[in-house]
Amino acid sequence: MKILFINPSLRQGTDHIFLPVGLGYVVTYVKQYGYNFDILDIDAGDYSNEYVEQYLRKHKYDVICLGSIVTHYNWMKWCVNTIKEIQPDSKVILGNSVGGSIPEVVFQTTKVDIVIYGEAEITITKVLDAIKNDESFGEILEPLVEIPHANKGYPSTVRGKGIDGIIYRAKNNLIVNNGKRKAVKNIDEFPFPDWDLFDVETYLRIGGKKKVSYSSFYKRDEAIAMPVNTARGCVFKCTFCHYVFWHDPYRHRSAENVILEMKQLNKKYGANFFNFWDELSFHKLGPANKFVDKLIEADLKWHWTCAIRADLMGKDVDAKGNPVPREERLNLAKKFVKAGCVSAGYSLESGSDEILKDMNKKVESKFFKEQVHICREAGLINNTSIIIGYPRETKETIAQTMSQLEKLKIYPSTGYLLPLPETGMWNYALENGHIKNIDQYLTDITERQDFNINLTKMSRKEMEAETSKWLKRLNEKFGNPLKNLFKTGGEDKNTQNQVKENKNQKPEINQNTTEELNYGRVSGTMR
Ligand code: B12
Ligand code: SF4
């Protein structure tokens, strides 16, 4: 059976390419079960659509698998339909949120055969086994049970029973939903992504030299940054957010397992910088302390970033209402630094506590402020993303957000609200007629840095002008060289101000690169 995996390019033509962790997990798992395959890596090869088309004409497959973030819908639609036009007999499998968060839509707008919903490793292996053995994916339950979904105007899926975690096109063109697969409890069980299956050199060369992550922390040629996924899912449900593990419990790998992967990546590729690409790396003080203690004990001498929330060190009471002394929280931040962390990413999102409530963020802006002070004191770099454009956004709330950042001296990675399928704001936008044609909306959306939709009472012009005015002001005030104020991976000079502030607080970590090592300079966030 001939199998192809396609890795799309989210930001084609830019220097910003990143190893595809989700696909890395999937192909590694499938390989372990004895399957051989080709990978068409559009990101690493910077292949044009014409190239992809020609490739598909030259190479025939029984199964072609692809997936991405839902914002890449337009390209995915093109790709699936191109595959089906050129080789109609190949089975096309779609994964990640472009499949699982809008199955009804992609079954209508493309000729896709199977959508994998959620965690994909086990599911795809079962699907490949079934195709190889010419077995069915399950049975359609009679009488037909329709499964409701928010995306009205698209065909319903009907309930089926068989391989969990898939939605598939049956022979009679019914779209059959076999239901969710139960998430794997212990994610240490997944094999580490085998980066030898990819053109890892290209990723490291481009990623390192072009400073796509926090690599300017090292001398240019010394940084070898690689991603590591340490946790899956999140314990919160913000109304602007959606990820593949949305309906699964929050799961964290053990520190031992993560350390083992870091050691392997260092040994094999010389990696000395690790981006923990998680929705949420640590949700509570206890587990966070336990994890960093193990890292300190391992004395790895490498550096890392992670994803936390403003309530981890910024909130002075725990979930049960018991006080958490500042010292305890500061101590954790110091331990982060000692363990090699340079920046723990967390976000203000909005300076308006009312909007934070609409976001269901379950944090208050004061937590953010407190955490910024704690992180600075410990020697961690602060950065934030903000979302402009919740329905209750006004000039005043934008000012509230921006002026807080001005005081805290943090230049934000700014984006406009971009309602994505399965989120609270998606439902809001549909219910209130802001999204009228789902296919058109998904085809048109780009990134949150671009203006895509207006749910506020302000005009688009007003909102853009107000946002840009403030960003310009912060840019000038902080002495940033930003040409693109909505930076996506740009350089933020203000972080250099943080260097100066942190200079006297060099972390105790035993650094393996000493020259020009600083704890403050950091490339802008890439979200
Ligand atoms: C790294 C990253 C990026 C990188 C992508 C690099 C890369 N090549 O992967 C960059 C910086 C480019 C990026 C950009 C954006 N991102 Co981003 N990103 C992430 C991040 C932090 C890690 C992804 C990851 O590795 N996850 C870990 C793996 C294990 O999970 P996974 O990718 O979901 O993979 C599993 C399944 O999805 C599935 N699967 C994945 N691929 C495939 C392929 C096949 C064939 C199959 C069958 C299955 C399958 O199997 C995997 C294992 O179970 C996630 C947060 C997160 N932790 O997921 C956000 C996240 C994916 N990003 C998100 C968003 C919103 C964006 C942006 C739209 C933001 C923006 N600027 O507007 C842009 C998209 C830009 C664009 N042009 O479309 C959202 C996704 C929203 C959605 N519903 O689709 C996430 C979940 C963050 C969030 N909670 O908001 N991002
Ligand atoms: S925005 Fe962050 S805290 Fe909120 S649901 Fe998404 S990952 Fe969790």
C-alpha cells in the first residue's frame, strides 16, 4: 500500500518554518506499526502549488494524508480537490483542526474520504489497517441518528460504530460519524517524533539562523532550537480558543520522559534550546514545581520556553481560596530560570476585566501585572499577546489594554478577534449573523494580525486606527525598530530594555555558552 503524508506550508515564502510536531507524532507512530510512506514536505521544500500538482501527477498513492490548522482551510480545500482530480481512487485522510473542527463543511466542499477527529496517532493506524485489509470502518446505525452541529447549511453526519475518532464518507454518500476516540491517558506512551523522517537540517538551518524562536538568546550560529510537546490540552475553555484536544482531559508528560527527549535531541542534533509547544505547559504551582525540580536536578544546561497563564504566579489565592504567598510564587519563577527557562509565555489578552469575562479567561488583569513583576524579578522575559475586537470593545477598552502594557513596558503581539470553528465566539458570530457563509468566511480568513471580521460597535476604520495609534505610540516609546506593528516574529527592542533591568540578576544556571549570553533579548512572539 502506497502512502503519502503532505506537510503544508502555513506561511509560504517566509523564513519562519517550524518542525511540524503534530505530523511528526503521527508519522512516527504509523512507522512503528510497520508502514512505509513518502512525505511531501511543502514547508521545507518551499514547493509551489504547481510543483505539488506535478508531483501528484507523477506519483500515485493508495492513501494520502494531510492536515493543518483551520486557518489553512482554503489551501487544504484546493489540495484535497486537486488530489481527487488527479488520482480519484486514492483515499484522502484529513487531520488536525482543518478536518476535525469542521467535518460537515469539508465533506461538502471537498471530496475528502476520512476526517480524523482529535488525537490522531492510534486512529490513523486503525484506518490504515482497515484500508490495507479491505475492511469497513464500521457500521451505520439504523434508524439513522443525525448528529447536530453549529454549522447549519451543511449535511448532517449520522451516527456510526466502528473505528473511533473518524468521520467518513460511506458508499451511499452518507457522512458517518463514529464518535470520539478516548484520549490516551499516559502520553509518555507516544514515541518521540522521529525528526530523521524530515529534512531536519533545513528546519534547523532556517530556524536557527533566522531567529524564528528565542534563538537570539545565543550567538547566531550556536542556537539550535527544537520543539517539544510536554502537555496536551488545557484545563480552561476561553471563548476565542480552540485546539485539537479541546474535548480531552489535560495531560502532562512526566519530567523524566521530557528530559529523555531533550537529551536525545541534544545528542542527535545538538539542540540546546527547546520550545515547549503546548497549549498550557503548567496549570498549577505543585506540578510546575515538581517538573522544574527534576529539570534542575538533571542539570541540562540548556534553555527553554513554555506556555503558562497569568494566574500561575500572578494569583495570590489557590483554587480553594487559600492564600498563596508571593514568596512561593517568586520562588517558582526563580526555579524556572535555574532550570533554564528564558521566557514563560502568558497573555493579558485584554486590559478590560469585563472583556476578560467575555473571554471566559478566568483571570483578571491584575494577575498579569503581578506576574510580570514576579517574572522580571526572577529574570524571565515577559511578552504577551492581545486580542482586539470582542463585541464589547471600545476605544476606552483598547486604551485600558494598551496603557497597562505601556506602564509594564511590554510590546504586545497584537491580533484582531478571529472566530474559529467550535469556539464560543464562532457560535456568537453565527448566531448574530456576522458569519453568513461559512465556506466563504473560512476561505477568506488569514491570520489574527489581519482584520477579518468586526463584531464591535466601532467601525472597522475606527478600530484599526485606534489599535495602530497605540501600537505606534508603544513602538516609539520603547524605541522598537518595528516596521510591522502587528509583529509575527518581529524583533522587539523593548525586550532589550528588559535585559538591562535583568542584568544584575543573572540566573544561577551553569551556562554552556557564556559569550554574549543574555537573558533579555528575544525575538518577538510568533503567534
Ligand atoms: C507551533 C504552532 C504554530 C506554528 C506552526 C508550526 C508547525 N509547523 O506546526 C505557527 C507559528 C506557524 C502557528 C501559526 C498559527 N497558529 Co499555531 N500553534 C502552534 C502550537 C503552539 C503547537 C502545535 C503543536 O505542535 N501541537 C502539538 C501536537 C501534538 O498537536 P497537534 O498539532 O494538534 O497534532 C495532533 C492532531 O492535530 C493530529 N494531526 C496533526 N497534524 C496531522 C496531520 C495528519 C495527516 C493527521 C491525520 C493528523 C494530524 O495528530 C496530532 C497528534 O495527535 C499550537 C498549540 C498546541 N499546543 O497545539 C498552536 C495552534 C495550533 N495555533 C493556533 C492558531 C490559531 C494559529 C494562527 C492562526 C494564529 C494567528 N496568527 O492567527 C497561526 C496560523 C497561521 C496560518 N497562516 O494559518 C491554534 C489553532 C486553532 C485552530 N482551531 O486551528 C492553536 C491550537 C493555538 C491556540 N490554542 O490558539 N502555530
Ligand atoms: S487561551 Fe490558553 S487558557 Fe484559554 S483555553 Fe486556550 S490554551 Fe487554555
